[in-house]
Amino acid sequence: MIFDEAHRLRNVYKKFNKIARALRSATEVFSKLLLTATPLQNSLMELYGLISFIDPHIFGDEISFRKQFSRGTKELSQADFIDLKQRISPVTHRTLNVRLQNM
């Protein structure tokens, strides 16, 4: 399934986001492609939300994720940062505007 404007799903882990939760539940057996041109606002929880929409097993539950990564990107240890990159690499592809302009 393809979801455009997928940044709207970034808060799926929050109880108040009923639409994102309903979509995640209804599509859990399908492969998903999330598309967005809206950058994340340097929030690892937004990243957690989008990744958990695709596959809830990549990071585990919210408490485990917060315990390991919620200190923010500036405070992550090198090992945690590498772990984060390795976990998301199979399910993410980022294209910068600079790359698009040179095509």
C-alpha cells in the first residue's frame, strides 16, 4: 500500500491519533510505502512513529525506544547512532532536494 503525505502518520504511537492507528491496524498484513516531502522536525519520536507504522518490530515498544534513543541526536552515543542507522536502513530511503535538482 502506498501512503502519500505520510508525515501525517508520524504520531501513530500516540493514543489520540485514531486515524493513523486505524490505518495501521487495517493495513498490518500489507507491505507499505510511505512518501513524504515534509522533513521530520529533528524528532526521533516522529521517526519512531513512521518506522513503527511500517513495522512495529524494528524498534519495539515506545518505552524501549525512548529508553535507548530519546536523549536526542546530539546526545546519542556513537554506538546508539550506528544502531539507529542500521535498524532503519532496510526500510528507509532519503532523497535530498539537491539530488533532484541535478537530475
